[in-house]
Amino acid sequence: MKKEEYLVRFSMLEQEANKREEQLNLINQNILELEALKLSLEKIEKEKEVLANLGRGIYFLSKVEDNELFVNIGSGIVLKKNKKEACEIISSQLEELDKIKSDVSFSIEKINSQLQNLLVEIQQSQETQGKG
């Protein structure tokens, strides 16, 4: 294989590894957000007043009067759920993210292994060219 081909192959693998790392970071961020949400739901059960986030760092004090929550289940569909059901949905999402995280981590390990093998090939190729 020519030097240019090695460089192209190495660059492509490196880009793929970087893309997977970005995915892993997003997954970890989503996991942290879901875990924080789960803690907030547990906190609501214990307290009768909470700070509700309107967005962009603006909150208002809200009284918790019942156990019903409105949960977006996708495609703009919102259903009433109790706190236990909402926690179950979050737990299910966390399990799914853990599976995806595991797959992405495995993919990164595989790409890193390919990069290591390619480096060995490059070194062997250079040694062979140096002798010839």
C-alpha cells in the first residue's frame, strides 16, 4: 500500500473515531439529564412546592397538588401519567441509552484497534522500504 493510501485510511478511521466520541458524549449528556429528571420526580413526591423551569434560567414557584404528570410520548402526543409511570418511562430510556452507549463504546474500541493495526502496517512498510 502506498503512503498516501495509508494516510487516507488513517484519516478516515480517525474521523470515524471522533464522530463516535461525539456520539458518546451526547449519550452521556442525555443519561445525566434523565438521571437529574428522575431525581426531580422523586423530590416532587417529598415536597409540595418546586421551582418549575420555564426555560433559559427562568423559574417560578409551583405548588404540587396531584400526582398526575403530562408526558410527551413522541410525535407531539402527551398523556397523563402518575409519577411512578413517569419514572418507569425514564428508567426504560436509561436502559436503552446504556445499550446504545455500550455499542458505541465497542465501536470506538474496534476503530482504535484498527488504527493500531494500521500504525503497525505503516511501520512495517517503512522498514521494508528502508531495507530495499
